Amino acid sequence: MAQKTALIVFAHQNPASFNAAARDVAVQELKAQGYRVLVSDLYAMKFRPAATRDDVKGELKNPDQFEYGNETMLALKENRLSDDIVAEHQKIIEAELIIFQFPLYWFSVPAILKGWFDRVMTRSFAYSLAEMYNNPRFEEKKAMLSFSTGASQIMFQPDGFHGDINVVLWPLQNGILRFCGFQVLAPQIFYSPAHNPPAVRTSMLEGWRARLKGLMLEKPLSFPSVELFDLNSQDGFRLKPEVKKEQEKHKFGITTGHHLGKPLPPDNQTKAGSRK
């Protein structure tokens, strides 16, 4: 049997940080399970986050009207992409599991990780207009977010000061990971480690270690199938009328994003199979 591969994309400046400790726990536990573990330490790599013309080797196809997505798609087909992007592509190709480890910045990912998504998730590699949410190259791969927050868990409740964490997660988990075709596992959220004593931080890490032991057996988060949408009508790209009709009997919307004007399904972006 071929050795399994996991990729950890790590985005924190401090090698002594809690996020670094969470990364190390994942590396240790996955290796103990027989995984070959690759780590992209973006700050240590001095990964360049800006998506620019420098990502294309040689001449542009349309130098008068530079369009990053088109130019990098063509460069991918012609083996003219920047070497650092090609190296990250290869890691993704080899990995069955990808973990993104980072601190939550401004309700999102650090700029260096956003730049990784912008540059590495190249059109026709990670997605295409014909394969939105349905990329066959990634459909057997699992991906997840593992991150720390500055605020406590109660502050990210639906009635909390910051609002529902499920809403915060929707653009990242649906708009990036699911859009590219990954099976998205529930996130690992470390709430406010900096404001907790060492014993609590240790407990958080041990909980992560315990989860990793059965991680690949977990069911992914639920997202609507593309077959539920009308992709051909003049209006286009909306839920089919019969699907909307069927949804009338449900108390909650389908997902955090597809709420249909109903209450959001509780824990839709934090627990698998959470819809009631």
C-alpha cells in the first residue's frame, strides 16, 4: 500500500507560538499513523503573497490587458508558472489531507495565507468555470481549517459580540475549499489560547491530538450538490423550483449561505450533519 501524504500549510510568524504547537501535534500524530507529512511554512519560506505578472514565465499572451487568471491558466498548461507555485501544486497533488493552520486575522486568514490561495489555486488546476464546486481532481481530497482566535467561544455565538462563527467560516470553507472541490472537514477551533492558562492550552492541544487519531474517518461538512441548481435557465445558477418547494417543510435553511430567508442551520460550518 502506498504511503499516505498530508500537507500542512502553516501561517504564523512565531515558531514558538500556540499555532506552531498545534502544527507540531499534527505532524507528530500523522507521522505516527504512517503519513508522510509535508509542511509549507509560509513565513519561513518567505512566500510571496502578491498575485502579479511575475507568476508567469516568459511573454504574456495579452500584455496590453493583463488578466491574472487567464495568464496563469495558460502558463500552467505551457509549464511557465513560477517555480514556487509549481512546488505547491505538487504538494497538493500528492496530499490526501490538507490542514491550514493559522491565527484568525480580521475574521479571515493572514495575508500570506490569502496570497497562497490567490496564487496556488490556479484556474484549471484548482477550479474552472465548468467545474465550480465539482473539481474531479480534488474530490477525493480532504481539507480543513485549524486556527486560533483572540476572542472566547461565547463571543462567536449567534448572540455573541462578534456574531456567529458559522457566518465567519462560510467564505473560507464554501468560497475557497468547497468551491475547489475538496471534502471539507469540520474546523478545529482553538478559542482564545493566549488568554488561557498553560493547563488549558495543553488540554486544547491534547484534544486536537485525540481528534487527529480518527480524523480521516469523520464525515465532511454538508454542502448542497450542484445538481440542486438550475445551471441552464435564463436566470441561471439558482436552486431548482422543485428543490425550493421541497425545502419549505424544513425549519432551517440548507446551509449558512443558502438560508432561504429561514433561520441558519445551527453549527452548519462547525459540525458535520448538523442540519435539523
